[in-house]
Amino acid sequence: MFLRPDRRDTPRWWFYWYFRVDGAAGRTLVFTFTDGNPIGVRGPAVSTDGGASWTWLGAEAVTDASFRYTFPTSAAEVRFCFTIPYLDGNLRSFLKTLAGNPYLKTATLCKTPKSREVACLRVGRLDGKCSHRVLLTARHHACESMASFVLEGVIQSVLTDADQAWLRENVEFLVVPIVDADGVEDGDQGKCRVPHDPNRDYEGRSIYPAVKALRELAAGWSDGKLRVALDLHCPYIRGGRNEAIFFVGLPNERIWRNLERFSAILESLPPRGLPYRASDNLPFGQEWNNPAKLGEGKSLADWAAEIPGIEVAATMEVAYANDAGTPVTPQTARAFGRDLAEAIRRFLER
């Protein structure tokens, strides 16, 4: 079978795809991509239960831009994806497990152009008497789903871990788990979306409702107490730094020094899921992290770096499938989220 990613939302090549096959039980099929090689280092993610659970098929099933799969005899349908998807239904299921937690409030940030709700969470100290505030976002680019599992780990840790009581008593988190809700539900990849990338919409008049609403909300909510703002992403398909977790630096030297300190804390923690090395960080001016390649407009991190009181503002890139040799799965990503919560506590508790 021959196929290629649908690039309906952007003029440039990108690698995201997600499809299902019905009626192939017991057969062995070869799937060949005709527009570049959009298969990751652990092969496709595969689900035989309607998307409820996923596993990596493995690199051994891949040859160049093709992969081979033998369908179970009992499989009515099988789903394949470049990565492990995370949709609105996943978020709702996760929030149900936290229903009634006194340190969590859920709300709607705004409605999308297709009338979907963009969820907005407040986590931790909610009575306005917090000492610090932290902003966390994900899915400015719809396809970057592994970041969502990390975010789940952070939220779960803050709300339920016994050793995070300090965060619950001193810090209020504002979390927007899925910024591009329409793109996520429609199956878009979202990167470099025309007329401009959603994560370059933080300057001038924002054209994306979720970005506009977040900027308006944060203007009052930050109240001089916003200390950390992290925007979670996933990097390019494979190779080098893309198979690691790393922060993307800003030109602001004070913010970069604080990020180095935060990175040292995170690196010092015994990893519960995924390893992190501060040496993988991407300083401003290196590789693609320069004005010529980033293009016009400001990212969330650029915008947050200008908010009074901010100490750390950064994009965090979470590898899609392989982090320094460790498989990236929902379980390992959530465990890394717990490490991230611990690093935030140690950074703020000083």
C-alpha cells in the first residue's frame, strides 16, 4: 500500500500521519510512504484496541520509508500513527481521575473557530494567596503529543504526590493542556500552519483565539508572581538532539542563566522515566535557534520572558520516541513529568 502524510495545513514537508486499516485480519501488508520518510526511530505506533492503548512496532519492521505489519487474526481494525496520539478524550479521561481534588479547578479558556472548548486548569494554591505562579502549556503544534503525557505527569504529581505538598501550598499553576484544540481533533500536524505558526502568534494582534485568550488572562493573573513559564513541544522526527529532551534558550541572558540553574536541578534528579542532560539544551544563536530560521513573531517563551517577575521562560522539547536510548512511552513521559514537577519545586523553594 502506498500513502503519504496529508499536508493540508502547511506548505512545507512535515512527518505526522495517523490512519487505520479495516478488514485485514491475518494478512501481512507493507506500507510505503511516497513523500519522504516520515517513520520514526522506533517505527510506527500501533493500536489494536481502537486507540485505547499503543505500542511501538519497532525499527526491525521498517525498511527505509516502508514498514511491514502482520495483522492479528482477531483484529477488526488496526491503527497506525507516527507517534502515540493524545486527543481531547485522553485529557477528559485523565481529568476524571482527579475529580474532586481540592487543588484543581477546570474552566474553558475560550472556544475555537470550530466551537470546541479549550481547557484551562488551575492547579495548586487557588485562593490567590500563593507566593509563586507557574504557566504550563502544550500542543501549540497539534501533532506533538508526547508532550501531553509529560504534562499529565506534572499535574498528577502536584495534585497527589506527598512530597509536593509545598507546591500545593505555595504555587498556583495555570495550565493550558491543548492550545490548538481544533488541530488536535482534526488530525492536523499544525507546525508552520498558514498564515503563521501558532507559536509565533505572541506579538501584535493574535489570530488564534486560544493565544489571544491566554495573553489576556495572564496579563492579570500573573500579578508579579509568575516565576516559571514552560511551553512543551516535540522536536523534529529523528537524529542528534531530536532524540533527547532539551530546552530552547532565549536571547535574554538573565533568563538563560536562570534556565541553566533550573536545568542543573532537573539533571541532578535520579530519572524516574526519561533521562535529561543539560548539555542537550539549545542556546540561542545555535543551529535552528536563530532569528533567520525562527521567522517573524514571538513564541510563548519570548512573550513570557517580558512578564514582570519571570525567572524562567523556555520551550521544552520532548523526544517523540527515543530519549538517549530510552523508549518514550506514556508511562516514561508521565514519570519524567514528575521529575519536572520536582525540579520546579526545588527551583522555587530555595
